[in-house]
Amino acid sequence: MKPTIRDVAKMAEVSISTVSRVMNAPDRVVESKRNRVLEAIDTLQYQPNSFARGLIYKKSFTLGLLIPDIENLFFAGVIRGMQDACIKLGYSLMICNTDRDKDRLLSYIDTFHEKQVDGVVFASDILYPEYYEKLVGCRIPFVLVSTHSDEYDIPCVEIDDEMAAYDAVKFLIELGHKELGMIGFNHADSVSGPPRSRGFVRAVKEFGLDHNIQNIAYASHRFEHAYQAAHELFTDHPNLTAIFCVSDEFAMGVISYLKDRNILVPGQVSVVGFDNLRMSSMFVPKLTTVAQPMYELGQRAAEKLHELLTTGMVQISKEKMDHKLIIRESSREK
């Protein structure tokens, strides 16, 4: 039979409330009692029941995560980082896939409220006013990951999307490419699409290649959409020798399109992706890509939310994590 908090209290010869304080605020318990309780916990191998803790402290010890596309491998890394952080911090994690559907997302916030989650991480989507108002109205603390809000002062952790895109395009230009294109996210439903487009435009302008500014095709968030966008881009601009893609999945779609047209990568066209998914090093050719610290983004989001929940504030409200260009086989000198 599993030991209970009552068993710990009896063995340590203290009250149940003292055991609770040792587990949650040990500095408030005198050393002699604290040591007896810790010895009893170790002897009995006691593990506190989360439901009981919730009744005592009026917390569920559960965090919610709102993500737009659970099939996107980028989010696998974010989820893993957040899950590992939650385990260390004593939380369970409830994940909801929104498919960027506003009604569904709002209903998930209602669910979080009903389940009494302690806080929510809002991932990689635009924080529309109705989302903000719903979360605030439900009194659910939240932080943002891989997104930010210019309108609301909400803690966030992300990379510098514009700078990351700039670095990728600069790399291609320094390889000698002068005819460049880009496959970007549709701006209407993307938070990272506009800054990555700005990075592309800034790089080509800086190097005097302004004629490339219009060489951008937009797609939704899937491989097949990037494949079609590549068809449109190369139909209009057949002389392109380098393509920057705002995701690795897009880069794979572009390379597949080029392969079907017997265009060699990187022999005739260099392709650079974005994210550094696990698949990027397994694909043929292996992808040159901008690496996002996916695991660390999820980990820091959970830690930042925990900080907000326990102290009422975060020391670093707007946190930028580093990106890195990973050079592999899909790019070469012109």
C-alpha cells in the first residue's frame, strides 16, 4: 500500500501541515523537524499526490500548451523541452492542437479554465485581441513561445526571425548567388512570416541585388503547398540559382519540385531551410538550414511560466535565443 502524508507525519512525529510545509516551503520549518520529515519521506519512499496538493494549495499543478499544428515537427522539439521542464518543476502538461482555428482555440481556453490549469504557454501564433481578452478574462497567466505581441506586454521567448533570415540569405549571396528567391509563409496567418521576409529583403538590398525583392512566393504551412509555390516561382523566374525557405518542410518541398524537373540541388540551385528538424540531416541532399533551439524554447517557456506563477513576474520579459546556420549538402558556391 502506498504511504500517505499521514504516514510521514506519524513517523516524523509532526503534524500533516508541517509535512506539507517541508515539501513546499522548507525554509519555514525549523531544522530539526525538517530533517525528521525528510528522513521519513526517504524511508517511506513517499510521493505526494498531486490531487491532494491541489486541494491544499488551490492549484492543479498543470500547465496548458496551445500549438497550431501538432504534425509540424518543429513543435515536437518544443513540446519535448516543455515536457522535460514540467517534470522537473512538478507540473503535468495538457496539449491542445488548434489548427489555427479561432473558435477551437477559444474553446480550449474555456477547457483550460474548467480544468483549472495554473498557466498556459501560447505557441507560434498571432495573439489576436479575442485570445488575449479570453485568457485575461479567465484569469489564466500565460507566456508566449516562438511568437510575441507588439500590442500587449506579455512575457515571451523566441529567436530573432528577421536576423536569422538575413543571415541565411547573406550566406547564399556570399557563395556568389545573384539570382535569389524565397518561399515564405502566408502573412495572414503567420507571426514569423513577415520578419523572415524582411530579413530576405534586407539582405538582397544590402548587397545591391534589389531586383530579387519580388522573387517571393507564399505558401501555407505544408510540404505540398511549398511544392506548388516553387512551381509558380520558377515558372516566373527560371534563372534562379538559390532559394531561401522559411521552414525545412518548405525546403524539402522545393527540392522535390526541382528533382521532378531534373534540376540538380545543389549543382544548379542551392536551397536553404529554416528550423533544423531532425529530418533535415536525413533528407537527400542533407539540408543547409537555420537551426532554432526548439528544445530550449519549450524548456524556457515552461520555466518562464513557472516564474510568473510563483513570483507574479518574470525578470526577462522579452527573451531572444540564439540561432545558428548549419551548412550541409543542399548549398554550394555559384
